[in-house]
Amino acid sequence: MREDFLWGGAVAAHQLEGGWNKGGKGMSSTDVMTAGRHGVPRQITDGIVDGYYYPNHEAIDFYSRYKEDIQLFAEMGFKCFRTSIAWTRIFPNGDEEQANEEGLQFYDDLFDELLKYNIEPVITLSHFEMPYHLVKTYGGFRNRKMIDFFAKFAETVMNRYQHKIKYWMTFNEINNQSDTSHDLFSFTNSGILYQEGENREKTMYQAALYELIASAKVAKIGHDINPDFQIGCMMAYVPIYPYSCHPDDVMEASVAMRNRWFFSDVHARGAIPSYIKKYWERQGYHLDYTKEDEDILRQGTVDYIGFSYYMSGVVCGRDVEGSQPYGEFKRMIRNPHVKASEWGWQIDPVGLRYTLNTVYERYQKPLFIVENGFGARDVIEEDGTIQDDYRIHYLKQHIVEMKKAVELDGVDVMGYTAWGCIDVVSFGTGELEKRYGFIYVDKDNEGNGTLARRKKKSFAWYQRVIATNGEEL
Ligand code: P53
């Protein structure tokens, strides 16, 4: 592993900060999302409605406790810490002229605290949230105007923090929205609620195109502000395997992967790939993008590919018993060779090595694993300890495969940030008891608890991993 390998942890503003209406912050799209459970979707309410519990409002109150938490990250030896900037702290409504100084100051203080311990901040500009005002007034990324609102937000923070931040990412898991079967992804990626009878896929591709253009514009702006900036994209790479060696299964899996590749192909290569143009043509989608937009895409390619990796999936191209439609896939099927978590995520460490290789072969750009982790229920023993061996086991196996990709395959990996290094609100379900952290937070799914922090067994384990640069696992 490189000497300067970026070991650390990752979170997102709305999942841990809380302080949803403090410091002049505006209402964010995630402030109108209720708590669900495995199998019970989160609801998106029309504004904040009395009688509902909104888990992100307080989250784990990192907003007022960040100094204490960063001290714990420093104790683990973090080289970097990935978080996002809440757009609503900077531009509460998203379309105002002047930025909110109090919000800017909050992140100045937060970044200074990290830098005090030599922890490199890694910043996502858009992690599943936007000013709710932009959703209501402009329809989110249905609207071309969003490109400029986002660019203004990005330019403001890139200017302000140009001497504090080197690593940036534009849109978190931009490809999640290719699953149009419900509103969760369209809302969190793009601020879009689907209407009765609309062609969801067409809407999704248009929004995604505007985001890709916005991303390229911001990459260009960022490099002009500071040529040393490393600006990446962020993909959810759930690799899709063929169910068997039947050619129809293999072809189906290859086509299914285009739901991921489309996004990173544009980010990394700066052009809209031929397979998607052909697809749009067949579907009769006439999407809005101009010659000038294509120039921007070309000029705003990313420096590295950031991605999350949690699990893999399987599709078949024929009717096979047990297969069923799931998300954007016509026929998905359980992988009989891997085990799933309590939330149904199929655990597959080798899939991480496979992903690192396929992505690197495709782009030859540095890769950054910016999320990987195991969501599980933790139990506090009578002696107060939390024996999360299952989490250690998961992370260890994945790091082993990452090392194979680096040492045996020669893949260029910049860093690894474990997701939810401190327990946070789950994005998918809004639960707090789907925990990923090395640090336990005393709070339950209903919002009860003291918010006290407690080290889990994995805390000392990860500390050792970092101290030995991945030698001792
Ligand atoms: P939660 C699906 C597949 C891969 C990653 O997720 C995903 C999702 C969405 O559920 O999301 C990322 O909290 C995301 C984080 C999120 C994390 O995975 O649902 O970038 O914001 O918290 C874990 O268990």
C-alpha cells in the first residue's frame, strides 16, 4: 500500500449533523423524510408535518459535538475524513445571491479542527440533499436552472476552502436514481417526486444529464480556482454478475452494468457513450443537451473515481426459477454462493477486487473507496463493551481483497474510508439501529437516548489497521 494511503471514515452531513434549523440553515430535502425500517419505506412528506418523526433533524448532533468526535477519529489515526457540506447551511433556499456567513464559518471551524490533527478533509458537494425550496419552486433537477444554482454553491465553497480542502467529489452515488421503481432515489439524487403517469426513466435521464453537466462545470471551476484540487465523481458500484455461463445471462449482466457505466463514462471520459444514445433513440427520448454542454462535459472530466462498495447482485437473461424484477432490473436472483446481511445486502468481498479491476481497466484513473461497511444491530454487553466481531470480519475480508487488487493486480487505489465510522442515521431506512460505526452512539430508532459515544471493539482493530498501513488486519 502507498505510504500516503488515505485511511479514514466517511459520513454525510444530513446523516450526522442534526442542527437542522441552526446557524441560519434552510430546510433540506432530507428534513422532510420520515423514519422507516427494513421493508417499510421512508415517507417523503409535503414539508414538515406535525406528528411525524424526522430522524435527520437531530441525527447524532455532530453539529455541536464535532470536536469530541474528531478527537476520537484522531485517536483511531484517521488520515482523512469524508463528509459533505449541507447546501442549506450555505444557501438556505438555494437561489439567493448572498451566502450565509454563519454556515460558511461552521465548516471553516470543522475543517480547522480536522487539520489540527492532520486529518485531510474529503468533501462531497452533494450527498443526497438540496434546499427544499429548490424542490418546491424549481422541481429539482427537472430544471436546467439547477446547473447554475449548484455551480454557484460549489464555486462559493471551493473559493472559501481552497487552502483547506484538496479532495472533492461532486454528486454522491449519482447512479442510484437509475432505479426508478420508487421516489427515494429520484428525490435524494435529484429532488424529484414522480408524477402520476410520467415516463420516469426519461425524467431520470434528463435530471442525470443536468447533474453530469453541473459536475463537469464544477470540475472546471474548481481546477481554475486551484489546479491542485483533486475532483472526483462518486458511484455506487454494485457489480452485477450473470447468473450462469448461458450467453443470455452474460449479455444481460453486461447490459445491466450500463446503468452504472453510463454515469462514470461521462464523468471520466467527458462524452455521452454510444450505447446510451442508441437506447435513448430507441425509446424516443429527445433529451435537452446542447453543443455547449458537450464541450463542458469534455472539459470537466474527473481526476479520480470515488465509489461505494457494499455488495454485489445477480441477473439472468432468461426466466429462471426464483428470479424476479427488482429495482431497474427485469430479472434479479439471489446469489446462492454468498450470505446476506439482516437488511438483505449480499456480502461479497471478492466483488470488491473484481470491481477495482473492472473500473481501473476501464478508466486508468486513481480509485478511491469512499464507502464500505457493514450495517448491523449492536448489543452492549453487561460490562459495557460492544463485541462487533461481525463488523471486523466484514471489513477485514474487504481490505484483504483491496490489497490483492493493489499488490497483485496493480490497481491504483488512493484510499479507503469506512462508511459511518460513527453510528449515523441510515440513509435507506432512517434507522439509527442499522449501525456501521467504530463508535457507538446511544440513540434508538425512535430518537431516544443520551447521544453518548462509546468505542466498540472494532475501534482498536481499525486503529491497528491504520497504524500498520493495512499490514495487521
Ligand atoms: P444505508 C444502496 C446501495 C449502495 C449504497 O446505506 C447505498 C444504497 C442506498 O441504500 O447508499 C450509500 O444507510 C450512501 C450512504 C448510506 C450508505 O450507503 O441505507 O452513500 O449515504 O448511508 C449505507 O444502510
